[in-house]
Amino acid sequence: MGEDMRTWLPAPSPEMVRAARAYLTPRYATGADQVLWDLIEHPLPDLDAIDAVLAASDRAQRGPGDQPQPMEVAAALVVLEAARLDMDQTEARLLDAAQASAMGWEQIAAILGLTVEEAKERHQQLKPRLDEPVAHVLPPRPHGQTHRPRAVTRTGDR
């Protein structure tokens, strides 16, 4: 392969991602997502927010309805970059886990449908993404809960 597998766009700052999520959620959330936003400002899942903007654009192209505002599309692009960064970091960690579990590059490459060289190159390209800051969305807490529950330990694990 030899060349970069992709041109990396800079990851948006966590503050920008949070602002984009906060911009899109009140405009596109429905049902339980809208309630979660109204009660605790929990944003839409990233892919749902992106899909909502795309669906609005598709509806407008097919008939009555307004195209999403440029700011909504821009916010969706920011959220898309955050989702891409999250997936890249997940892939890098999973490739690390594959190596730690004694999988060889031959096995990893075969699973990914790549040559050994391409698989190693992909891993090397993804590793620096692990150091980029991410704007994680924590799961909503049950009503009234003010702290995260502790992990439950089995008695045999002590």
C-alpha cells in the first residue's frame, strides 16, 4: 500500500463536540431522547444526531420541508468527526487487545481482509489517535441518583 490509508481530519475539541451535541439535540430529539435532554441535558447518541440531520435533508429533497440550516449540518460534521475518533480509538485498542491475546499479525490481517503489512500500517496510523481528547457522553443516571454506582464484586473475587 505504502501511502496513508486516509487523510486525517483534525479531531474537534471536546468543548466543540459538546456544543455541537447541545445544538443538535433540542432540534432533533424525540420521545425518550427529548425527555432525557429536557430533564438532564443528555444529548442524542452521535449517530442518531447525524442520521436526524440527514433524514431532514432527505425529506426536504423529496418534497415539502426545509433543508437543515447550515449550522445544523456543521454541527453534524463536528459530531461525525467525534464519532470517527471514537471508532478509531476503539479499533486501536482492539488491535492492541488482539496482540495481547497472542493473535499474530497474520491472523489479524486475515480477519481484516488486509495484508500483514497493511494491518501493521493501519495499527501504526491509529495508535496516535489514542492520545487525542474525546468528549465522552456518560450514560444517563437514574432519577435522583447523585453518584455512579460501584461495581459489584462477587464474593469469590476478594
